[in-house]
Amino acid sequence: MGTGERRGARTGWRPAPWPALATALAVLVASCVIFLTTTSRAAADPIGDCTASKGAVVAVDFGPFGGQVERGCDATPTTGYDLLHEAGFTTAGTQHDGPGFICRIGRGSGTQYPTPDQESCVLTPPATAYWSYWVASPGQDEWRYSQYGAMDRKPKDGDVDAWVYGGTDIGGGTGKPAFSPDDVRAGGTGTPDPGGTPTGAPGEVDLTAAATWLKGRLTDGERIVDDGAETPNLLLTTETAYALAATEGKSAALDKVTAFLAAHADDYAYPSGGDQAPDATAAARLALLAEITEADPHAFGGHDLVGDLTKNVCEAGPESGEPTPGCTAKGDFRNAGYADGQAWSVLALLRAGATVPAAAVDRLTQLQCGDGGITSILIRPGEYCDGDPATTGLVALVLHKAGGHEDAVTKARAYLTKSQREDGAFPGYTGATTGSVYATAYAAQALRALGDTAHADAAVGWLSRQQLDGGGFGFEEGATEPAVYPTPSAVLAGAGTSLVTLTTKKAEPTEPPTSQPPTTPGTPPGTTPGTPPPYDGPDLEKGVAYLTSAANLKQGQYYTAGPGTSRADFGLTIDGAFALAATGLNNAKLRGIVDFLDREGKDGEGRTVNDWTGIGTPHAAGGSLGKTALLAEAVGRDPRDFAGHDLIAGLDKAVCVKPSTAPDRSCAAKGAYTYAPSVFAQSLAVIAHVRAGGNAEEPIAYLESLQQDSGAWPSLIPAGNDSDIDSTAIAAMAIDLAGGDRADQAVDKALTWIASEQLPDGGFPGAAGNSVNSAALAVQGLSLDAEKYADEIADARKFLASQQNDDGGFRVAKEGQDGSDLRASTQAVGGTTGISFGTLTRSLTGTSPQPTPSPSGSAPQIVTPGGDVGGSGAIGDGGDGGGAMASTGVQAGALAAVTLLLVGAGWCTVAVARRRAQNGTGR
């Protein structure tokens, strides 16, 4: 649900990022009884203790305060927060958010900046003046906005961090350090030498065993069907065909699989109908299969795949004013969605001997980041760029095949060699510490094609050690369970071939491009448009079990931040309550949360929900008041007498009569709610106000005025230029509740825009990339017209199911780090139901009163598989969402999350929108 979950890498404000910022921005600790936590300086590690390959360095630019750039070292880095202190710096947080949101930084025993007369550090600082957080990995020559807050980021040896005071935009395109990473690296220069050949032992992939295992996974020898599913997984079926072609050449087994795919070309590549633009990724993959098996891609499954791809290249993007659905920029193949789909489409045309539009090939070069890596998202110019080895390998192969882009290929090759570990493995994404099978396979294919035989051999040697007894491969090193998805890519790498050269005519693995990254099919075969298929979404019972587990829920409240904190995140607590109310699967736990809040239960710092809302103080936050009142309304409590206060009267008083003037940031405009810096906050307050029968006429009018011509809403207030899924969905729910002809038109435009943003795999772009948070909110928004958007809702639910982990929790984003994120999980569980916040109702009749918990000196640690002890994770998105307000120390989604945070609950991260990033802290 998008109640407070936007987090992301805020480097700025993104379509949905900013938790940390939002958190602080939006809410002020009403009583201010809590004083700022200031950390004392640790004995700094001498800068000489760090080298290009040992320890991490942090630089702080005190230039805005008349100082200079100071740097320090941590020889054994643990977190970005500890790096600052081990390097000899001191920090202070805000009264509202605690020490995790870095508001001041000082050197040694010197003055901390900004000084109290410059910034009170009571609420979150504005996005135009705060400490932003930037990071660079070994070998990177450009800064990128951190997708995590300082307490959540785990620097590695050779990393460099930077803190800069000022402002940033949503995508981290502005506000970067004036110095380069190389300027402050250990030793004063330089990047660690990436040129050494990996020392991992050689080895060979057992191709026969892998092929045997894959054939054993085929149903009726013709298709892959996921466990528990009834319909075929056509993407994995295609992958399996590629692997059979690489291991067996022309064979009866391959012919049977190919015939099945040809018979289901409509289901896979033409989900909208044969007369509509195809799913470019699926069409390209089928065309490649035809070319590999010596069939005709101009007549495969009853379609001219090559012709359909050629005539569906985008002539312009949204900047044209009349965007074509499925186009993010000129040169995109319609509905490609990701860089891999674009690359496969280019490759399919190249292999068919067709003329490839120059703009389509150039589009691939536009996805290259400053360090040579290539991002998996079809970003627009100026957007956040973070490459990964798998995408870089694939695109490098295609550009090498296309010719004319050797500079880009050379940079990609350098990026790959720098990214490779000594044992030959490649990580799946920036910051990953484990080797990824598919990333290593794609990188190996590219390096072999580009002549880096030693590096390719080392990668294949590592792959050989990951092959399991049955012949299959798991996703990452140490995996014990094989999976279909990573196995074909490992097979192609092991066979010394790739989709560029693979053919059944002759097995000559001379010039290997890479195989394909994952892409989830859209509408399942056999689905009739407009008719929801059988429920194929997340396991809500498992999701609720995760949310209410002893590790996550303590006496009716959630904790965030890091180990040892006793500060409750009231916004996240309410998010969890919304999720439980939407499902009705654990009303006892729901009542426990509600009783804790209603009875003014205190956290370990003695704070109650009233300290979070600021009710009765000059800093009452309209979004927080609305969120709390909405929970009371949803469960049948009286919002006019909840937690000892009349929340509706508080909302009445929080309606701004005019804009405030600096330095007062309380009112953005007439009709805005006080200290509600996001559309999400405004919308929640409107919903609560309307449900209680209050006078919300002016707040509704102000919210309506923020809608863009496209139908979307921005994430922030005052409005920026971004268009955000999360904000549009929650605003649509608010306007729908208000009702009226004008409202109906506004909601229709909003839902049309949301549907147009859906990615081919059913997900939606958010600050963290292909965002769980944004997909969940999109389901809620589109469910306002469930009949019309039945197919989109079904695909989004399938996407959410694909992001659910074994423990019941959810990832932040498809391309994000592994492990479950508490905040993303609350949104996914509640949003999957499709219930609007405007109508959410859950009776607590039959439940028993819960005891009010007493303050505790320590908070329970939240442990997520594959993650770290401590936080609630980050969203970015908020969105959709990855980087905390880069300087706040909060997770990366701070800024965007601010928007939600405010609304929902103090978040700590700002995620980079449209990027496969991840994590933050919530709204």
C-alpha cells in the first residue's frame, strides 16, 4: 500500500524515492523532548591504513561552510555510518528521525555543520539543503547517489564515499561532488588495477548433464511449467530451447520444444492481439530461436517477427507530448521494457539480415554508465545509471556484432574485467558480495567474443564449480537447489557460444554474444482479455506470517534503523496494520497494533504516536494525522477520540489558508495540509478527512490541481516535473472517494496513465527500479476499475508473486538485493488485495484487548534472509524504489520517500526511479 513507503536512493527526488527525506521533512517530533543524538569521534584510522584494495575512504566537502574537502579511512569498513566515525568525523541526527538521518557533520572536535542557526535539525531538512550521500566502487570514475542510508550501506574494500551539502534532484543528476572518486581514493589517485587475470581454477561445465536435467524439467517434453502453475512459462521454455541447441544441435527434443513455441507465439509475443504491436522481447527471442534452428523468422508461428519488430521502433518518447505506449525514448522497440529486450531485438534483426534502425542501436549506447557498465533499465538521458555485468555482457555482444560502436564496447569490456572477482565470478549487481551464475555466464560469453579468453575461462571455471549434482545450476554461489532460469545461460557460456553465433547448423562457438537475461511473460496463455484469470498472486498467508513474526513485530510495533535502536517507526507500524486489515488473516495482531497506538503505547525512547503526528504542536503533520486517523476509521475506532486526541479536528486545523514564507516550510499552498511535502501525504489526509465527514473541499481542490495533463501526479509538494506511479495511485483513490463527474474524469486519466506504464513482466517502474511497492499500489489504483484493467491487475499480481521470498516477505525491487524488506512487504501484502484506502474496513469484533507494552531499552533485530540485521529495508520508490537521502544516512530512498514518509512514517531512503536498485526505509 503506499502509505509511507517511498524510499529510494534519493539523490533527489524521484518519481517515488525519498523516504529518509520525507520522513524528516514531513514530520517534526512534536514535543522535542528527545534531544539530538550526537556521535563522538572515534580514534580515526590513519589514511595510510587504506589502499586501493583494502579499507574504504570517505570524503566530506565542507566547502559550503568555508572549509575544504576532508577525507578519512576505515581499514575494516562495516557500514557507511561507521565509516564516517572511524574516519574521524562526528554526526548528529534530527529530533524526529534520530541519529540515522544525518543532519550535521563535523571533523574531530570541531564545529558540526550546518550550525543550529542554519538548520534546527528538528524535522527533516529540505531537499534543497541537506547532506547528500554518494558512493563509488573500485574502478568507477563517477559518483552515484547512494541507494542506501549510511546505516544500511555496507562499503567494501576499495570503495569511496562522499558527503556533500546542498540539494539534489530526484535521480541524482544534480548535486554531485565537485571532485572525482579518484581525487580522494587511498593514495590520492587511482583506481585499483583491474588488469590482473583471475586466479580461479579452470574447469568445464558438464553440458550433457545440464541438458539432461533441463529435458527432465520439460512437461510432455515440450514446455516448462513452474512448480504449482498450470500454464507454461514460455520464457523459460525458450531458454531451454537455446540450451538444447547449444548442447545437442538439431534434435528431436529441440524440434518438439520449438514446435510448441511456434504454436504459442500468439500467447507469448502477441498478448494484445496479432494486429497490435508485439511484446518486443518475446518476439525477438522467438525470432532468434527461428534463426538458430534454421527456421524462417519471417514466418514463425504465423507471424513475420522480423517485420513486426522493424515497424514498431519508437519514433519519439514522452518528450514529444504525444507518447506512444511502450516507448520511453526514440529508438526503443515498443514494449521492450528493459535493455535486454532492446538488445535481443537489435540482434534478431541483425541475424535476419534486416536493416536495423540506427536509433535502435544508438539507444543501447545511451544506456552505458560513466564506468562502462550498462544499466538494465531503458533510462532516459540524465537519469540515474548503474550497470550490471549481465546486461553489460549482453549489450557488449550485440554492439560488437552491430559494429561502429567500438568505444562503447571497449568501455564495457573494461568494466567487466574490473568487476570480475579473483575466483572468476561476477556479482549480479553493484554492491553484491556473492557470485551470480547468470551474470557470470553472460559476462563469460561477452569476454570470449571480445578476445579475453583468460577472463572467460576463469568465469567458466567458476561456473563449473557451481554446477549441482543433477546437472542444473542455482542462482548464486552456494545454492543447493537448481533452477531452470540460470541453467541455460551457464550452458551457453560452457559451450563457448552465445545467441550471436548459436546455430544448429554447426556448433562453432567462435564469437559468443550473451544469452538472455530474465524477462517475465505477460498475460498467461489462454487468458481472455477483461476476464481475471484464476488468482495467481502472492501467498498472502505467508506474507502475513512474515509481517507478524516475532522477529519483525514486537508488542504491537515495528522497529527500523539498525541493531540496538529502540525507536519505533510509527508510520511503518500503521503500514503493517493496513496490510493486516486488508487481508483479515490475523485480526488479533491487528488489534495489538491498534491498541498500542490508541492507548499511547511508548517505544524505547518514550515516544508515542502523538510525537510522530505532532498533534497539538506547531509542527503537526497533516499526512501523519491523516494516516493515523485512516487506521482508526478502517478498524471501527473513532478518529475523533484516538490516542487521546481528536484527529479530525487536527486535520481541520492543518488545512493551510495560504502558502507560508521562508523560513517557515509548513504550508506549500492554500488547501495543502501542514508539513505534507508529498502527494502521498496530501492524499492520505484527504481520504481520512472525507471518510470522517470533515470539510476537505479545499484540500481536494488542491490535490486535483496537481494532476498533470498526462493523468499522472508528481511525487512532491510543491510539484516537480516527475510523474509517479505511487502518488498517482493514491491520489486516484482520494479523488475517487471524493466523487463527482470531475473526479471520475480525473480518475479515468490517472488509471489510463498507470496502465500505460506497466512493464512487460507485469511490474511498474519506481524509485528502486522494477518496484514491488509501485506494483502493489498500481493494483490498488487499477482496482478502482477492476473490470477494465483485469489483465493488468493479474499481471501485476503475478509479478508480485515472483518477488515473494520463501520466508513470506518481499524484495524491494526485481533487480534489487536479495532478502525480504519489511516495508516493501507491508505494501505488497495490502496492495495485492486491490482494496482502496478509501474503502478499507476490518472489524475487530471478536478479538481480545491487548496489553499496552511498556517501554523497552532495546529494539528487536529484524533479520532478513540474504540481508543484514536491522532495518525494515528500503523501498525506492519510492518507489517505487534505492538511495537514501543521500546524505542523510537514511536509506537511499529518503527524498522520494520523504514524500511518502511524511505521509506514512518516517522513511529513510530514496531510491533511484526506474532503476533496478533497491531498499530504503519506508514512508
